[in-house]
Amino acid sequence: MINDSNHNDLYQIHNQSCYGLPEIENESIDAVITDPPYGIGFQAHKWDKALPNEQIWKDCFRVLKPGGYALVFSSIRLMHHLMLHLENSGFHIKDILMWVFLNGMPKSRDVGLDIDKELDVESTKTGTYNYVQGYKKGGAESYRAADRYATDRKEEERKYRYEPASEEGKNYQGWGMGIKPCYEPIIMVRKPLPSGVTVAQNVLKHGTGALNLEDTRIPYERGEGKVGHNPHPKGRVTGNVLRTDPFDDGYDKFFLVPKVRQHADDFNHHPTKKPVKLMAHLAKLVTHKKSIVLDPFTGSGSTGVACVNHQRRFIGFEKNTEYVAIAEKRLSSAIQSLKEKL
């Protein structure tokens, strides 16, 4: 239980591998919310070259209470493998949430330029980019616009625009290898209820097995009339689409949350940090106040900050000492803010 007189016991971060989840007792965790490696080699990071070993999901299954939910971020290309790992570990697939954003970065290149290279034809230089497209070693600091910083950048650091010069290349100018990514999937799974136990019985015993729809309703907009046959005063039930940008679609409304901009916190340089607002929505969806949330891939601690902000206990594992220090700083700040509010 949370000791409200000592907010420092709201979280623990273990600076070690998550495998085995040492020191966590069987059936002691209410929910798992985590953003593990996707196995796509993001920005050439070694830790993202492969999906986590399936053992971690067996570990999570062991420590979750019966009926406990897990929300696991993944990539579009490899989520089917991760879903199989989760099923093999005993979980039941319940849904796929879509965190939708319109500011995803296209990961492609001009096939026409590739054709020039194949034909040993020098492509035509047409200028410089206002920003560097694609991911580069060093992250956001190497995205700076070459033309805006021309006076203090070396020639080899500039990013030039090219167009195909060969006739064959011109015929395929602008063709690419992929469309812009606009969503990330979040796999929702649940640990099965014991045989013969109803949801009501499980909730009474463990506090798990159901979704907290009450605390995650989408509020009505100012001046908007109530909708549905039996409208709820708090708003609509949250959907499995978590969308960044609103558009006029009448009846349907969604929880909206943008991606985190680079250097939103000057000390947090983690390359794949998630918005605290998004993690708070997920934490509220699968837990109640004073529930215990586990994140075996803590990173810079966004899940933990969201939990502390909404009075959930948090347990995290993170191998990288530098990221643990960032997470500790963010969580300490969240604890201080919570003390000031209560």
C-alpha cells in the first residue's frame, strides 16, 4: 500500500537487467506498461537490434495478478512476433491500441537517385535542405539546417538536394520504399482469470481484470451537445485510437496527445521517450489509484512520472546508468510536485 505520508515510496528503479524480475513476488503487480526495444535498429542503437527475449514476458506473467493487463508498445513490422511471444507466455490478446500522430518522419529515399548510382551517373545538385532528412548518428543535434548555419558548418556537413540526371532515373524521380509512419501500435494483453472466477470476483479479490473507463473518458468540448442514447456526464468512452491531431469527424472523439519534441527537457536525451500525457492515459486505463505498475524497460522514466502524477506506485528496471539518473531526476521532480498539490 502507498504510505501517503511518505511519497518517496511511490517508486523504485532497479539499475539492472529486467530478466527474471528479481525481488518481485508472484502475483504482486497490477499492470505492466512498457516501451521495449522494437528490434528495428532505431538510429543504429545496439539495444534495438532485436526484440527482447521472450523470457521477460514470462517473467511479467509470473508477477502480474490474475486479470492484470499489460500494454506493450511495438513496431508495425514486428508486432506480430511480439504478439506471439506474449501469447506463448500465457497472455490473452485483448486489443491493439493505435497511438496516432501526423508528424512521423518518412524513412525512404528517391529511387531515381539510386538508379543514377546504379548507372554510374552523377546526380544533379539542386540546393541544400532546410533540415537534414532521416536519422543520423548524434540525434537531433545533427538535424540542423545546413543553409541556415552555412557560416559555421563545414562543407562535408551540409545536406544537399539532388535530382536524377539520367533519363531512367528521371522516369522514377520521387519514387520511394515506404510511406510515412503515422502511428505506433500498443498491444493490450491480459493475464487470464483463474478457472471459474468471474470478473467481479477477481476485481474484489485482486483489483484487476477490468478497464478503468470512468477515469479515461473523453470530455465533451465546450458547447458540444451530449451524444448517444444514454450520454454519460463525463464524456465518451475512450477508444483504441489515441490520436494527435483533431479533425472534424462529428460523433467520434479521441484522446489526443502529441509526440515529444527533442530536448523538451534539456537534460533528457533519450531517443525514444514517450509523452507523459500518453503514459498517464494508459496508466489510468488499466489501474486504479494506489495500484502498482511495472515497466521492465524504464528508459528515462516517462511511465514512472505518469504513475507518480496520478498516485500509482511504480517499479522500473533499466540497465543504462545514465538513463536511470535521468529517470530519478524526473521522478524526484514529480514527487515534489505531488507533495505541493496534496
